[in-house]
Amino acid sequence: MERRAFLRAAPLAVGALALPGCRPSASRGAPAGAAAVITGKSVRWRLASSFPRSLDTIFGAADRLAERVSSLTGGAFTIRVHPAGELVPGLQVLDAVESGSAEIGHSASYYYNGKSPSLLFDAAVPFGLTARQHNAWLLEGGGLERMREVFREFGIRNLPGGNTGVQMGGWFRRPVRSLADLKGLKMRIPGMGGEVMAALGVTVQVLAGGDIYPALERGAIDATEWVGPYDDQKLGFHRVVKTYHYPGWWEPGPALTFYVNQKAWDELPSTYQSALEAASREAALGMMAEYDAKNPPALKELLAQGVELVPFPDDVMRGAAEATKEIIEEIAGRDASFATILSEWRTFRDDSNRWFRTAEKRYEDFAYGE
């Protein structure tokens, strides 16, 4: 169901729809005054998450999805959410959904760019779109349809799964004062950000969220990035190192995605499909709002515990931007799908940047000034 079809069908997911052999059922957790959904076929799904349950905001988007789907279907369609490692390891979620061992998953698509570099556009490209820009591209700029062409290769239907907003640059044993300080550094960083760091001399590792702290603690890595103050505080990185770099130029607006096995999707009643679409967008919106509310007090607490905020120096930013451009052009030269999406994505980005420079940036420069 594409965007406009979804908008036409979504009211059915919250209205009284007459289905043969169905009866009205209370809508648990629905807003006061919302019409009850008339339930029908009983559906039980399993969701594999890439994230540990302790990270309540990023993992919690899947819980929010499951609760809303149950509410909209009067409890007829239930989804059991499994944290990373319970059904499959955190970095094998797409594989699990592709094979059908889980009907739905929640993950970041840059974990799987080895399968198709075009998946990077679903999550984040270094020096790319902010969360608002990515959401606009996805929902109104043709991005969702483009990404569905990519996911179709894996028998998967993609749904919006959230965004963290621009991320921090990560935790380092020693401050990075120049581009030369990156050489030989062992760092946990996934996606194209990892490719760029590797081009700058970093030894890159990709670890799931729950595996990062022990690797940092025992010295297997010298640095790591994750999300931002709220999650990073929960993972305890500040107990091992105190240098906190910013910004996370590799993830200016990284999106999460719900992966749905296409066969399982096709077997759903159309009203359940509408409920799942509506719930995914609610979960995606909720994640961004939670991070925007939780990161400020978490940062304040980290600073009170001796954490030092250090901006990446200009030569690191310039070097990373140049390496990003070279890597993108190299991939586009060998992958036609990537090149097609890149062309459309760049046009959208350039137009969007022009608008954001006009009003947003001028206001932010004044309002956020120290």
C-alpha cells in the first residue's frame, strides 16, 4: 500500500468496519473517544529487534508498534517483541525476516549495506539528510517507494521505524585534535560512516549495541559511537572514557525501519495492513519525540560527571566530507540502483538544504548561539 492508498485506507483501521463473522471489540489503549475496531482473523507475529530491551527508546519503538496494532485490531493481531539475541543476533534481523523465521523486524538498514549499498539511503548517508529532511524524502519525496524497490529483492516490505536525530560523534580514549589522530584508531562504527573512517586510517569494527561496552572496557576498541546522551549514558560509556566528540557527521538523521516479510504481509487482511502502517508511523514519530525530550537532561548529567564535550576539528570534518564524496562516487560507478537513487536523493537534498538555509538556519544560528 503506497502513501496515498494508505491515507485513504487508514480511517478503516480506527473505524467500525463490517467484516463477515466479526464482532466489535474494545480498543485497548486507544485515545478516548476513538471508535472500536471490529476484529476478525487472529494473527500472531514475532518481531526481532536489533536492540537490547534496556535501550527503552530505540527498542521501545517496537513495543509501541505492537501495542498500537493490538489496540487498533481489538487484540486480534498481536506482535511479540524479542530483543537482540533472543531470536537472532542483533545484526541478523534482516536475514531473519527475509527467511521468514520472524514475520517482522526492527533495525537500521546500514547494518546490511553489504547486501545492497542502496540500503544506506534507507538509514543514513554521511553529511546527508537530517531527521526532518529524511522523513520528508521518505514520505513525500518518493523515498519510500524507491526503498521498496530495493527491499523487494529480499522479499521484504519496509515501514518507517523511527529516527534518533543527529547523533553524537562518539566516545574516545583520547581527544582527536587532528586528522592524523585517527590513524590506527580502533573504532566501532557501522555503515558508510565506517567506510569513511576506514579511508581515514581507522580500524573499523561493527558491534551490536549490547556488545559495545565490554569491548570498550577491555580495550578491544579505542572509540565507539552509538546514538546520543540518553542511550550512551544507559550503556555506561562515560564510566570508561570521558571524551565525547560531536557531531556524528556520518548520521545526521539516521532512520530505523520495520522490516515485514512480504509473504506474511500479503496474508494479512487489508484492515490489519492499514493498522500496521498507522502504528509504524506513530512509533516512528514517538521515537524522535522521546529522544528530543530525553537527550538534554542526559547530557547535563554526563557533563556533571566529568564528561568533556569536544567538537571534531575542521580538518577531520573536511577530510571526512571528501572521503564520503569519493566513496559515494565509487559505489555509484559500479551499482546502477545506487546511482539512480543517489541522483534523485541529491536533487531532493540540494533543494531541501536551500530552503533550510533560508529560514531554519538563520533562526537557529541566533536562537542556539551561546
